[in-house]
Amino acid sequence: MRTASITEAKNQLSALIDQVRNGDTIVITDRGRPVAQLTCLATDRGGATRGRVERLEREGLLRRGSESGPVAEILRPPPRPKRGASVVQAVLDERDEGR
């Protein structure tokens, strides 16, 4: 459990909320006395990752890609071989070409 003064909470609210999304609890203090508590209301942990990524983007440490990435290519069904074509022969030909 982390503590933060009212001034800290006011100046760093986004960072404190990111920490709360990650599962931390933050106690807000006024002149050393606890007056409030920040806790996560979300039941799923997906928000924690999203909060971390958004914080890293704000800090300039991360830039999200604009393309779908290799996952879309992996999930796409493989092309069908032409009728009469040998997949083994195609692999052997690629090996000979140095690919």
C-alpha cells in the first residue's frame, strides 16, 4: 500500500490511477493523516495492461504499431497448392534457391 499527499495526488493523478489499475491501493494523506483511499473498481486485469501501455505512450517510451502485425498473417489460412503441384518439390526448390 502506497501513500501520497494531497498535493502529490493532485499533481500525479494519472500516474496514481495507473498504479491502482495495476492492483495497488493508494492512501491519500492530509498533513500525514489518511483521508482517502484509491482502489481499483475493475474486476478484469486487462485494464492494468492497457493503463501501463497508455502511460508508456504518454512518457514517449512506447509507440504502438500502425499495422496489424504478424498475428494477422499467422491466423490467415494458408494458400492452397495448385492441382498437381507438389508441396515437397516447392520446398526443395526454395532450398535450392537459397531462400
